[in-house]
Amino acid sequence: GDSVTQMEGPVTLSEEAFLTINCTYTATGYPSLFWYVQYPGEGLQLLLKATKADDKGSNKGFEATYRKETTSFHLEKGSVQVSDSAVYFCALWSASKIIFGSGTRLSIRP
Amino acid sequence: SAVISQKPSRDICQRGTSLTIQCQVDSQVTMMFWYRQQPGQSLTLIATANQGSEATYESGFVIDKFPISRPNLTFSTLTVSNMSPEDSSIYLCSYGDSNQPQHFGDGTRLSIL
């Protein structure tokens, strides 16, 4: 069945470092892809999305490009801040439901 | 996008009891979902709440343990029945479909003693 594989965490970076969190998917067809963020003690918030191949989603300095050839949707940010510390989930929409990756915990050191 | 709210936000319950969690959306939505997030884990879909019919449960979840109601297009409830410590989790509701990303409530943090 359809699935999402995410980079294992935790990931610890210094402030202003470059961030990449890898995400690959397995799906029939071309599903919509999402990144969600969960800050400590809170619910999930949509960070960005892409609905077709080569689409680039972006928000709050984060970007991810829908790569059909490599079935990937890697999350990137050029300069992370302490406030970006959270758990990040890659996800896809398939067969009338959303499938989540395992999540990647990100910690940013001042 | 519609605002989604859940209550209670947290609860501590005795084993063997049941708790009903409510999820309210401030406008009509087609699809509503219930998830479980065990400590340090990702989200697992429990079921899709269908308006006017029985919920559609995912593998490993059954109606007797997690009865769900969806009386209209803005409201749903999830009951966690006969609770045990293994049911200690965050339970989240959401709405959305393929054209709209999922929007989540803040979750219900449930601890079973």
C-alpha cells in the first residue's frame, strides 16, 4: 500500500544552519503531498503542500518540491531558528485518507 | 478555512471507564477523521467519521472499543471504551479531503491510571 518514509531523528542543529529533512513516498498515481509541524504541546499545523509534480510548496522560509522522478518531497530551510524546534511530519493523501510518516524531531541550539 | 475545536483538551481517567471526546467545526465539512498519537509516535488513523452512517475503521481498530458518532456535518464524537493504560495517547480529530489539506484540532491528551 501507499506509504511515507521519513528521515530518522532527532536532528540537532545550530541556529542559522541549513536544514534538510528527507521524505520519500510510495504511491499509485500522483498524490497530494504535505508537511505538517507539531510544536511542543500543540496539535498539527499544515506547513506547506504540493498537489502535482514539480510544484514547490513554501511557508515561513521552508520549502519542498514535489519530485515525481525520485518520489521525494524533502523539506528545506536556509537558516533555522530556535523557534523552529518541533516535530515535522511528511504526509500524502491517498484513497480518501492521509498517510503520515514517522515524524522527525528537530532541535535548534542557540 | 473552518475552525476546529476539541474537548476536553486533557483528562486523567481510571481504567475500565469510558471517555467521550467531542470535535466541533464551525462550518459544514464533508470528511472528518479521528487519529491516535501515542507518546513519541506518529499519527495513526482510527477511523473516518461518516455523516449519517457507520464510521469506517482502519485495521486494528474496532467499533466496540472506539465508537464514533457523526450526527451532522459539523460535529463528531469519539468514545474510548473500557480504558486501559495502553490507551494513554493524544487523540486528534481533523477534517479535509484531497482538495483541501487536513486541519487538526489541538488534540485531547488522555492518561489512564
